[in-house]
Amino acid sequence: MGNFYRDNDDIRFMFRHIDLAPLAEAFEEGFRFANEFDYAPRSVEEAIRNYEMVLDSLGELCADFIAPRAESVDREGNTLNPDGFVIRPKGIAEAIEKLGQAEVMGFTLPHRFGGLNFPNLVYSMANEILSRADASLMNIFGLQGIADTINAFASEEIKQKYLPAFADGKVTGAMVLTEPDAGSDLQAVKLRAFQDSQGNWLLHGVKRFITNGCGDVLLVLSRSEPDRSGGLGLSLLLCEPGPTVHIRRLEDKLGIHGSPTCEIFFDNTPCVLIGERQRGLVPYVATLMNGARIGIAAQSMGIAEATYRIARDYAASRKQFSVAIEKLPAVRDMLIDMKTAMEAGRALLYDTSRVVDLAIGYNNLVENHPPEDKEAQKKLKDKARIYKRYAGMLTPMSKYYCSEMCNRVAYDSIQVLGGSGFMRDYACERHARDARITTIYEGTSQLQVVAAVRGVCSGTAEKYLAELAALPYDPQVSDLLAKLAEGTQQLKAAIEFTKQQGNEYMDLYGRPLVDVAIDLINGYLFCGQASTKVQMNVPVAGGAVKNGQTIPMKQRKLMLAKRYVEKNAPKIKALTDLIRQGDKSTFSDYEALIGPVPES
């Protein structure tokens, strides 16, 4: 029997390395739920045991049941019947049923609705594990943020009607946002929401590129104020499939074939309002999309892990010039860079998830359980505010970094396999096709950079790096910390120069600014891992595995931190120097450099 949790040393290490206690205490609200629900944990230790038991169970289900069906799911795809009903691939339908039976479809929902009430950090681990098995299935499993949005903003009546069904795995949902003329620019949404003479809400219009648009619960972003343009004219409404909801087509896609992507026509469809009018885009959909972006980062990690493992195995077994190709320096270096980039992505994603959990926890305390002491209240509000800012910066960073990394790893995996990687004999080509969408949906990489660079240039990155730098570290990484401190000063100088040039320049050089900030953050995270107190060994690569030789994880992480920080130090200097050159030819010389639009 396989297990995608147990066989991943880095996920298991991270589970032990990150301090889960504050998250457990925050989400269980001092473990008060144990008095009402038998299955709620009564202590930090019990909560953490529950987290790992679920990851272990999910890891086994993914390895033994879901992954073996992924190839047939990809080949079969979804089918749209003439009556508008969507038939899912057999493997997806079976997997959804199994996940419901495993009671993991309400991962982050409260106990009172039958949910697990787990932190987002553990959910990110679960999404990664499941995405390694079948990335397209994650587009259904990973849409649990829809239930979270209902829980956060809907009326109690709506919560009671839908959330227990989500937790039981009886329904799936869809974020119905995009339109033919409103992709990334959701403020341009035109689909109409209006009330009839009895005050009932109805929907009319078209939505396109809707992931799982054939789901049972549809959250629809609509224009409820016809006389008001922009985001303030939008509301969020909920409807179910029925005779007025027409799936007009399924998109014929490059990858993620198990996940149906639908065009939907709403023909005066009955619906209910979620929360208040005019708050559909901000905060409701903004909150929903932030969760979805972390989900895509986790999906990217799972795809990268799956395709890397194929390349690693092939490189160790394939012989050319009488040696395994992993002995060749070019291949060896490529594999190390793939592995390092994956662990950097995991470090960033999991730390982002941790910060999001703390932001949620602090906000919950401020709103529902504020301390009586005024000074303590002020400190708590300050913590809630700063962690909200951290989360706002790290979320697009994680989505950007992990999705771009995923595509590089998928590309390089095919390269390691050579001609075999181009063939369907190996799953690398499927993983490459699945990887491609991750830099596009839930906001392109370019939009993630635009969002993240605001945090980098507003002082949020500086505060976060200072917080990381102030943590206790092993003396063995002191030279690396010095390099990171130097890189931070280079980033500060580049930010100061950028701010003097204006917002247009900041957007032009957003990518190198964000890249430098990510490299520095990951450098500190790796140094923290190299300073870990976790006692855990991992097998030595290659033939030594057969002899049972191992290396302490702390020692391996020290090697990783050293390689990562030292290789990135010159890159950070080069990027910050580039930013401070002040080249604006993109603005001044665009027409000359790009030339005329080619005639078709």
C-alpha cells in the first residue's frame, strides 16, 4: 500500500517543524467545542494527532485509489449531454464519493456543521497531497472555500441549509465569476441580478470559464445595481442547478481534463442574496479568491511533486554513456534545482497558510472575544492588522512562485526524460499540460505580481523580513543570515528608488522586486529549517538507500539553505541593480521596439 503523506519526507518534516499549537488553539477557541461535540479535540496534542491522522488517511486514499485512476480520467474527460447534464469521468465520480466517505469534504468548516475545523495550513498540505494524485480532482476538493464563504457571510438559514451537505460530501460548489468580457477585471461583470415584484432575486446573463460549473451550489457574482458601474454595483448570490440554469458548452482544454469548465446561461434563475448588497466583490469574492489562490499554490506543489518523482526515478535508472544520467553534471544540477525550488515553494506556501490562519485567529478574537483591558485590546488589534497585511502580500506571492515553479519543474521533467518525456508512455506530459493553467486561473502571474509588489513597496515586506530575521537561529547559519541581511538592504535601496519613479515604474519592475523579496523570505525560512529541533532522518540519495544509510534532516536542510542563499545572493544584487538603472524604454520606445501588428 502506498501513502502520499508518509512517503513525502519534506511534508512530514514541515508538519513537525511548524508550530501548530497556536493554530489549534485559535481554531478550537481554547478547545471549548469539546464540551458540545464528542469528536472535537480537547487539547493541542489531540488536535495535532487528528490533523496527522487525516493526512495519513488521505495520503493512503490518494496513492491507492485516486492516483491509479488519474490517467483514465485525463483520457475520458467530461461529457455534456444534449439535455445540459454533465457526466463526470468515472474516476472523478468515484473519488468524490470516497472523499465524502472519508469525511474530508468539510476540511475547514466548523464542527457545528459536521466539518473538521482544521487550519488552512493543514488544508494546504491536504490539497498538495491530493493534487499529486490527480490535479483535476483538486479543482473540486479545493473549492471548499465556497463553503467557507457561505459560513463567513451568509445568513444562518442559508448556512444550515447548505453547509452540512458540503461537510458530508453530498454537494460540490462553483465560483461563478468570469464572463466573456470580464476575466481578470471582475469590476466589469454584467450578469444581472434583480428582484421581482415579490422581492425574490433572479439572475440573467452568461458566465464563462467556470470551474465545476455543473456543481450543486453556485456562488454568482452579479450586477445588482444597474445604475452603478464598478465593484460597488456587484453583489454575491447563491443558486442551484435547475431548468433555468443552462450549461451551454464544456471548454476543450489543454489539461485538467477531469475538471469540467463550463459556459453557463442563467435565464431568470431564482437565487438568494449572500450577505449585503454591493459587497459582492469586496470583501466577499476577494476573500473567496484569496483562499482559491492558496489552493492553486498547493495544486502547483502537488503537480511538481508528481512530475519530479518521475524524472528523479528515470535519471537514476536510465543509462547513457555507460552511466546513469543523473551522474552527468548538467542533469544532476537540474534535478537539484528542481528539488530546491519545490522545497522553497512548500516553505513559502506553508508559511503563507500559517500567517493566514493567524490573521483569521486574531481577527476572530478581536470581533468575538476581545480582552477587557484596553491596552491588551490595542495590541490584539495591531496584531490582527499586521497579519492581515502579511497575508495580503504572501498570498499572491505564493500563488505566483508556486505556479511558476510548477511549470519549470514540469518542463524540466520532460527534458530529463528526453524523447520519452514527450510521449504518453510517461505521465510527465500530462503533468505539464495540467501545470500550464496554474499561472493563469485565479489571477495570472502578472496580476499576482501587481498585488504582491504593493506589499513589497509599502513596508510590509520589510516588516516581515525583520520579523524573520529576529527569530533564533543555529550559529551554523550565521554567514547565511549575513548574506540575507545584505540582500535586504539591497532590496530596500531598490524599493526607495522605485517609489521615487512612481506607480507605473513599480508595475514595470514588479516582478524583480517580488522575486527578490521571495528569495529573501525563503532564505530565512530555509535557515529556520536548518535550525530545527525536529529529530528526523531521511534516506541518502542513490544506492545508499539500499544500505539503509540516512542523514539527519537538520544537516540536509543546512546544505539546502547554504546552496539556496549563496546561489541567490548574486541574483539579488543583479536584480536590484537592474531596478535602480532606471531603464524606461518599455514606455518610451515601445512602438519602435515591438514593430507594427503583423498582418494576418
